[in-house]
Amino acid sequence: QVQLVESGGGLVQAGASLRLSCAASGRTFSMYGAGWFRQAPGKERDFVAAISWSGRSTYYRDSVKGRFTISRDNAKNTVSLQMNSLDPEDTAVYYCAFREDYSARDYDDPDKYNYWGQGTQVTVSS
């Protein structure tokens, strides 16, 4: 049984920073690829960032590249998302996710991820 718990969301003004964290518990030995997704009301779930088990490979959607940084600490079974220069367009519920494999070609496909957190709200005001 695997459980993911996210924290760090909140209400901030444009230009501010937030750091989201996701802690995994249970059978985490097969948590290889990790990622963050987000979903705004009335919108589809969108890919934000992904990272390989080693942390050597990272991927970002174009709109967050240079502002967001994904990282992980395998010893603590956590994955984080540092978000800088936040914009109202970033407002959404953010979800962390893990998959039991890893691919450099479909890292942005939510259907490939096996475990999901409950989501944490990020609201950016202007």
C-alpha cells in the first residue's frame, strides 16, 4: 500500500515563491519516475515536471521552465517542486505522482503514473 501526502500549497501574490513537498509511505521500493501535475477548475490535468529516479534527468513544460525546479530525496522518499516567480496562470491544484517504471518519451502522460497524492491548492493573486 502506497500513500502520498503533499504539503506547501497556499495563497500568494504574483512574483512570490512556494515549495511543494510530497512524502511517500508504504511500499516505496518501486517508485522510480516521479512527477508533478496540475489541474485548474474546468480544465484538463496538465503535466508540470518530471524527474528520473537518479535525478539526472528532469523535464518541464515550457511555461514553467526557468521558474520551477523539481528534485527528489530517495533516502526520505520525497519529491519537491520549487516554484519561483509565480503567476496567476499557475493557480491550480497540484498533484504529485509516481510510476513504477520510467520513460524518456512519455514522462508527461498521466495515465502512465501509478500512484497519486490528494492534491494541494496553489492560488496566485494579481
